[in-house]
Amino acid sequence: MKVLEREISPPKRNYLKIETSGLSRDLDSIISIDLAEKDSDKIKIYYVENFKDERFLLEEVLPLIDGKVFITYAGKSFDLGFLKTKSQMYFSKDFDFKFIDLQEITKAYNFIFKLPSHSNKVLLYNFLDTSNLSKEKDYQGIKIKSLFKKFIEGNKASMDRILDYSSESLNNLILLDEKIRESLKSKLSFDVSSSDFTLEDFELLGNTIVLRGKTNYPEDYFASRGLYNLEIFNSLEEKVSFLDLKEYKKDFVIKINTEDGLYDDNNKCYFILKKDFPLDLENKSNLKSPSKILILYYKGHVFENQKDLCKKILEEELEKQK
């Protein structure tokens, strides 16, 4: 087993990706585990030189990632399964793997991003400048399995190509995380009453839209108006959050009661009547709707309308406190 180090600008979070000789957790091997750790100025790529090295690779790396939170791409569907299977195979032990998966994040918030798919290629070309992808075309269609086979057969240049690809992919993962995080924060955040509010979770429960988020609003607050409930309270627990809003000490929850009806032959929509709310409401989305109603959910969250309604409810409630 060997370690390759390359200098980078120290990242603000931990990043991980693995390369394997194939897709089978039981039959294929981990070729490399690539790490960029918080505040470190070096990427470290731990890689094998033969199939017997896999155990030594895991002995070295698993203690480094145990219990820490790492940003990944497809980590929960791919990397996690490989690492769990191999740790059981060699050590009969479960490690505490904590992954935030960028693919899952963009899927969860696709009512905002509206991406056609969540492949690595689509994310890179939607969130990164093309100038940052100058090397990406060199690696499109790269066959790690074939390159590793050639390396085992004596072609050392094949491993160099795998390592270059791994390094470039890890750098792109860091950039991708930063851009997705920046994009989400800008879209999910707004100011009310000289305080910052950031939405995080969106849920439809029966006919109730539930919006949850974080805020630095200084006081607790509760209001129940029949059509909606609002609560601002001290955060009860620390949870792993993609948006990393540790500076916000309070949670807020808004529950909005909606009506429902068929929007088309096959799909319901969930809406409020504008006359029931003492707010200046308008349709902020591209979804066509009658002027007397505001649609909040149709095949998914109508984010623009939900955010605007959330902000105006907070303004109505909190501005009265001044």
C-alpha cells in the first residue's frame, strides 16, 4: 500500500471517495480511498499495489474516517456499502461511517434545482464553471477496472492515470460541494426583522405543509392562527446538516393548512385561498393557477410560493413585536 499526497487549499469540511475494481462489494476490491480532510493542505490518496494490499489499506484508513462526517458523491449508495462489507470481511467490525451524499442532496432539493438527472456529469456541468472542468473531458469514460488490470500486469502508467483521475475527482467534489451549498443558502435564506432565516426541510403531511429551518432571531415565539402555526425555539439537538448552520441557535417551524383539488386529470394540488390570509400574496412560480388561490404543492413543493408565504407570515408576526 502507498500514499500519494498533493497540495490543495485547505477545505472547510472532510471529503471522501473510493475507486474500486468493479461494482460487486463481494467480488471486487477497493483500489484507493481518497481523502481531503478539514483544514489540511494536502489531499491523501491511499492506494493498493496488489489485491493483497486491500486489508492494509483499510487498516490504515478506516480509523481515520471512523466517527467523522465526510462529504461524498453517491457515497451512501456506493462507497458506504463497499466500506461496510470490507470492514466486516476483514475485521468483523462495524465502523461509524457518517456520509453526506451530494447526489441525495440535489435529489431532495430538486424542486429548487430542477435538474434532468443527478449524475456526476450533470452536477458538474450545472454547478461548476467550465473553466474548472478543463481536465474533465480527459477522464470521461475512464475504465478504472481495465487500468487496474493493466497495472497488475506490469503497466505502471495505468496506476498514474488512476491516481490523476482520483485527484481531479476529489478536487471537483470539493468545488461541487461549495457551489451546491452556496446555491442552496442563497435560495433558502431571507431576512425578517433584522434576523436571518434559512429553510431546510419541506414536508407535506396530509393537507399540512410543514416548513422547518434555522434562525438567529433572538427570542422564542409562538402563534396559532388557525390557518397556520408558527414556532421559534431553542434548537433541541445537534444533527448533521448539509447547510452547516451551527451559528443559528434557534429552530423555526411553520405549519400551513391547505385545501386540495385536482389540478389536472391525474394530480392533486394543495393550495390556500388568498382571501384567508392578511398578506399580499402572488404566484411567484411558473405554475399557472387561478388568481384567487396560491398553489403550494403540485407533483412536488412549489418552492417559490412556499418561501414567499413563509417570509410574509414571519414578517406579519415578528414586525408586530417591534
